[in-house]
Amino acid sequence: MSRVSCAACKYQRRKCTSKCVLAPYFPANQPKKFQNAHRLFGVRNMVKILDELKDEDQKSDAMKSIIFESDMREKFPVYGCVECISYLRQQLQITLQELQDVQSQLEFYRQQHPTATYPNFDR
């Protein structure tokens, strides 16, 4: 049976076998994903990480992290995923402040109109 080379094997110009540990994570139609990971981590390090992990869920999580980090490094060359995390943290702070403002305003209206019924948005 002829097997299509995964992006890792295709990049390295070697035959992809059924024992290829990178094939599940780097399909042939996504070469950029492999190139990013290869540039940041290298094939040897990725294989080493996978060899050290026994559980398939751990391997999958590790490769998802590697792929995410390498994709973020391409997108944000200086800070990588730290820039993305900082942005998300900032968005979370803004949203929490908005929630606090809305809850304060709702409490103000409850005090002004104690007989009215308001939905309870508190957790």
C-alpha cells in the first residue's frame, strides 16, 4: 500500500513509514505547520519529547503546544505566544471590568426600584 508522506517526511525528503511518530501531527497538506515547528524546535527535539511521553493524550497535548507556540512565533517573531497571552489577559481584564461596572449599575437600579424584579446574573 502506498502511503502519502507526511509534511515532516516530505520536508526531509524521506519515505514516510507507518512508524513515523510525526505523521499524526503534520499531515501532508499542512507543510507550513511542520516548517514552523521545525524552525523553532527541530525534528530531533520533537521526536525526543514524543519518545519521553507514554500516554497518547500527553503526546497529543505536547504536539498541540509545540504547534501553537511555533505558529505564534511566526506570527509574532519577537515575543511569540507571550504576546498572544498578554493580549488575551488584557481582553479578560477589560471584560471583567465591564462586568463589574454592569453589576454595579444593576445594583444601583435595584436600590432605586426595590419592588421591580430583575434577573439574577450573579454566579
